[in-house]
Amino acid sequence: MKDDSQLRTWTHAPEFSWWCVGVIGIFPLMRRWVPGLLLSLSLLTTACDGTGAPVRSSLTARQALSSSPEVVEFESPAVRLELFRDIARQSEQQAGQSAQGVALFPIIQGNEFVAAPGFEPRADLLQPPDAGSGLQFVFDARTGDRWPEDRRESLQGLSEREAAELVARTLLGLWGIQPEGAVRVDRAAGAPYAVAYVDGILRINPAFLYLATAYGPASMTAGLQ
């Protein structure tokens, strides 16, 4: 004679076996979709904080300029765009002031070393004004770092040299600078400024190019405000 506990155990044993088979059958499926789920969660955590707001870069604008261009290149487009806007705002604040050690865009104006006229955060430095169309440039690797010719997705498909020429035309046009001869364009990696123009030489920090090119067609999905 079997007691009630034995009967209950035996009665539910087939159901338990079916349930175990069902659960075990799920495991192969889980092995396929769990890695993808974990990757998605990892990307979401990287892109957003706990409130769903975009995570800002730990770099300040000046730290970005003093970093290697490779470090800046691999920041997200949204972060690079925000750093560019910050630099643009600082350029407006510094415009016309003494450029001794603080200006992001130092130039020689007359006999003074001053901060160049600023540009607004929405400025597209890859669209030169008519004033810069007649300028001639020399990119001479013998006088400094070589300008890379390989095209980069993070530069909107341009090479550093191509991006540097567009930015050079735009800024010199905005600043009203009309040199008599060709302007030498030097690559100034790690410089404490973005762009400097002294004695007919334009020195461009390549890290700034990766910030300037964050604005444009590719930046429209980065949440322009």
C-alpha cells in the first residue's frame, strides 16, 4: 500500500520529466541568443547612463587637442560634436583677446598676438566661403609631420590632408586673411591650440579635424539642437 506522498510523487513525475525536457531543450536556443543579448546590453550601457542620457566624454576640449588624433577619432560622433561645439563657444569668448598661452586659435594681427575671430557652434568648417577659394596651400612633409592621405570614415570620407585644406580655407576666409603667396600648412599634433596662423604658416592640430568633421551630414543623427 503506497501512502499519499508516494502517490503524489509518482503522479507528478511524468509532468516533471516533461518540464525538464522542455527546459533542457531551451538551452541550445539560449546559447545562440544570450551572447547577442549581452552584447546589446553592453552597447546600451556604454552609450547611455542609468537615466538613458548620452554619456559625455571624460575629455575636455583642451585634453582632446593635446591627445593623439587616434584617441579623438574613436570617440563617438556625438561626443566629438559636443567637443567641437565647446571649442566653437570658446573661440567666440576669446576672440580679440591676447593669445598668450590660452587662445585656441592664435594669430598675428598687425603686431599683436591675439585670438582669431570666433565661429558659432553650428559652423560647418568643411564649407569654405568664397573668400577662401583663391588661397593656395603647401603641404610639405619635409617641414614637419606628414599629412596622412588615407581616407577615414570619421573624417566624412576625407583624408587628414583633404580635411585640413577645407578647414584652412574656411578659417582663413572667416578671419579675413589674404596672404600674398602660398600658405604652408603644418601638422601640429598634440599642440595646446586647434589652429594657429603665424608668419604665413598655418599650423593645424589634427585632433581638431576629427572634431570639426563631426558636424555635417553624418552629425544629423547625433542630435543637433
